[in-house]
Amino acid sequence: MCGIVAYVGEKEAYPIIIKGLKRLEYRGYDSAGVALLNGDINLYKVKGKVSKLEDFAANKPKTSTIGIGHTRWATHGPPNDENAHPHMSGNENIALIHNGIIENYDSLKKELITRGHTFKSETDTEVLVHLIEDIQENEKVDLETATRMALHEVVGAYAIVILEKGNPNRLIAARNSSPLVIGVGEDEFFVASDATPIVEYTKNVIYLEDEQVAVIEKGKEVKVTNIANQKVTPYIEELELNLEAIEKGGYEHFMLKEIYEQPQSIRNSMLGRLNVKNGKIVMGGIEEFESKFMNASRIIFVACGTSWHSALVGEYMIEDLARIPVEVEYASEFRYRNPIINEKDIVIAISQSGETADTLAALEIAKQKGATIYGICNVVGSSIARATDGGSYTHAGPEIGVASTKAFTAQITILALMALSLAEKKGSITKSRYQNLVNQLDTIPNLVEKVLKTNDQIKYLADLYKDAHNFLYLGRGYNFPVALEGALKLKEISYIHAEGYPAAEMKHGPIALIDENMPVVAIATRKGSYQKVVSNIQEVKARNGKIIGIVTEGDEAVKEMADYVIEIPETEEFLDPLITVIPLQLLAYHIAVMRGCNVDQPRNLAKSVTVE
Ligand code: G6P
């Protein structure tokens, strides 16, 4: 959600923080702020993007070698200047930035008000900084101790960084359920909510664990303690991220770059796992838990958003090939509905960021109930990746555009590999089908490249339909989750209402909406339920709906009925989602651009949802 960047060292802090905030702007972008210490604390914060903050601070004093900065995604209180971070203590000695939610902020606030504190904002964060100040003053303790004591009173999730007047070389940081990374440079330190602002300065990082407090002081080693004040030896690891991967590389938007990266990101997901020559699939996590998978009574996927859609594809794949019963749950529902889980269940979290609060909480519940927990994550070292017993990274590379694209296809690639590997181990697939699917999977990156060549056609369609108020997306079987994903992409970035539906369900409701103004995107590739989708298209046509067909090259039947078709290469139905989703991503992208929407940072959305 919110983005955190802090610096202490020899250099000017402000430009480093601003650059870092821009790199993190995909996390939250409704307001931005910075606090710089140079004798006094200079605090600049505004509603709006980081560029607005730069304008605001342009002619103000910024000299400082220590500072903290923040981009906000509002939870408590609307986006405005006051609610923007950093927040200051009443005596203006402490400035604090925070990512997460303090759940008991209301009762803490009431108590602090009775003790004479007054608040300028509506945020939970301001309560925390006042609480620290209150403890510091009443208990006569230093900032580190006061912070630890305050965190004992706090219920909720937090990643915080604090600076204090009179301490120009020292930052205090702490985390619980919200990620925080410390970059260790030469005589300088960086702190951020993920590694993207750090990577250009140092590759040495410390990932703080839950309930840890770090004292980060120039010229000293990072001191880490747990909330009970026991010393912990921090583990310095090397980042695998590179700078190129987090820049736009000539594309107008990250989303477009990420759509075009898919041939490579799908290849990367298969790399070292799929050996077409000998037909072997080797996935470390699956090998490690082979007997658990072979004896699993069920696989339960928990996920949110786009990752939930790939989980649905995973359900079709694993049940179809490996014949293991699969359930797919919204993590947010699963965690609160007292699910029945047993030790023979394998609960698999799918998450691009590996930080989604609901998904993480769902996993914890599954763990408590004795299930084996597995992760399919993109971000290496993320909270979900570290909470699981085992897992498979998707290796899609950093995804910056808020609307997920390459992470989706990477997740499906992993699920395809899993389904094939499990089926082969179980003997639930014939050798020839297995080999055929392995061969086909290997060709997918080339097929995706081909589909990307339909871009101009899709741009043309986008222009025709950009003013529609509603869209319907239809698909069956493996392409039903793709219909959901296509509709989600359009909603997220163009703000057009769109619904995805299993094609046959249309007649149980959405058909009532169809008229000459309703574009219907029908995924009608030649495999699987082709004939049935064709019938559904006829039902739409009979009511004057506009059909955009996603069809297999050379298709004639749909071409005759549809207003427009996008032809894509043929593959096995099992692998269809990897290529049918591409035109839908491009359609959403071009419509959003033509409508003047901010594609990479759509309103109200955040890339990584670290609050429930
Ligand atoms: C947010 C993002 C979506 C993403 C979802 C789940 O809503 O905007 O793009 O699909 O979270 O995120 P995860 O990181 O768990 O895949």
C-alpha cells in the first residue's frame, strides 16, 4: 500500500528520497510527504503525487543528510495535506511514517486526548507518534525504548520509520505484517517498503521480520531487537533485482512494457524447470513435498484479485490432469469463515506481491489448522514466500503497473507446470498427452509474441468502443477465468463497468443487459466448448449486441457472426489462457489510454494491499 523511503548517510537525503518515492509511487499515490532534519525538522507534505510534493518543496530549505518520505494510499481519513505522512509528535521532536493500520487507534486516541494531546489529522498514524511521545515524556526513556513500549500497546499492522530532533545520524524502524527493507551501503543506510528504491545504491539488504525494531545509525552496524528487547543478529542478503527491470525502458507505461515482456517472463517461469528434450519437469517445491502432494486430500488455493483468477485456471488444470480435488477461495472470505481444513490439505497462496494482507492471514489460519502451506509468489523474500513451508517463485520480474499482467501469465505457467508434474507423478495422464502438453507449453512464448502483433487491430477496436458504458466478457472452461480477468483489467484502468461471465450463464441474467450499445467480448477458440460458445454468441447477436470474438486463426463460423474478430494461434485448451488473455490486456490498456486514464496508477487502487 503506502510507500516508505528513508535515508541516513553522507549525501543529501532529499533527492534520494524523492527518487525512491517515485519508484514506489505504484504502491500509493494519493498524497506524498517528506521530513528532513537539519537542526529542526522540515516537514513538507501535500495531497497528490510526488511531483506535486516537489513543486511544493521547490523553494524551501532541504539541506539534510537524514530524512523520511512517504507516498500514501488512504485508509483512515481522506487524502489531504493534513492526513499525508510524515506525522509529527505534539512537541514536534519526532516525525514518523507508517504503512499499515493501527486497529485500536480510536481507543488510544481517546486516552491521549484525555492526557492533553491534540491531533491535526484523522489518521491512525498520528496517534502512534503521539503515543511514542507520551511514553517518552512520562517514562523518561529514549526513542527506541519508547517505540518498543508503544508497539506493545498497538494492535494492527505496521512498518514505521522515525526520525528525532537532536539525533541527526539515527533512524528507528519497526515492522509487523508490513514489509520493510534496510539497504546497507557504505556509511549510509536506506529504508524502504520494498527494495526498488534501494537497488541503485546497494545490493546488501536486511529484511526486518515481524515485531522487530531496528536502530539504524550512521557509522554503526544496524542493531535489531525483537519487541521484547532481545538482540537479533540481522541477516544481510544480496538483492537479485536489477535497475533495468524497474524502469520503463522506452515504453509509455509500465503496463505496456509488462504486457510486452510476457514472452520472456513466461520463458523465465519455465527456465530450469521444463526440459522439453527429456520431457522432465522439475520444480524444487513440488519435489520437496512430493509425498504430501501425492497423498493430498485437497488443494485449496487462496488469493485475491488477478491472482484469484489464475487460481481458478489452476483449479481447471490440476483437476483435469492430476485428478486432485481443488477449491479456490477468496483469501478475505476464507480467513473469516472458519473453514474445515485438515492435515492432508495443501493450501496454496497465489500472490504477485507476496504481501497481500488477506492472503497472508488465510495462510496463517491454514497453518494453524495443520495444512501444508505453499506459495506461488513473484516477489522474492516477500512475507508470504517466507511464511510458507515451500513454494515456487514465478520469476516474472518486478511488476510495477498496478493492473497485473505478466504476473498473471507467470502464475498460470507455474500452475501448468505443477499440474503436469503432479499428473505425471500420479500417473493420471497418458505419456503421449503429457509429452504433447509439454511440447505445447514450450511453444507458448512464441505464440504470445504472435498474439502481441494484433496490437494495431486492438487499438482500432479500442477506438471504436472506448465510450461504451458497459462491457461483457464471456468464456467457458479454461477461458472462463480469462473472461473474469479481461473484465477486471478494463474496470481497473479505464473505469468502464465490465463483467466476466461463464458464457452459458449469460442467459441467467446478463442477457437482459444486451442491446446495440453493449460490446461483448467472447473468447471462442476452437478447442473445448467451441460449439457451445458459438451458440452463446448467436444469443447475443439475436439481441443486437456487438461481438468482439477472440478466435483461433482461420475460424470462419464466429467471423461470420461477430462484428470483429481477433485471430490468435491455436494451442491446447489447457494452455489457452496464456494466449487468450493477451488481447484482453491490450484492449483494456488502449481503451484506458484513449480515455485519458492513468494506466499505471489507477484511482483508488494499490499494487500491494497490505491492509485487510
Ligand atoms: C491488488 C492489485 C491487483 C492484485 C491483487 C492481489 O488489488 O491491484 O493487481 O491482483 O491486489 O495482489 P497479489 O500481490 O496478492 O497478487
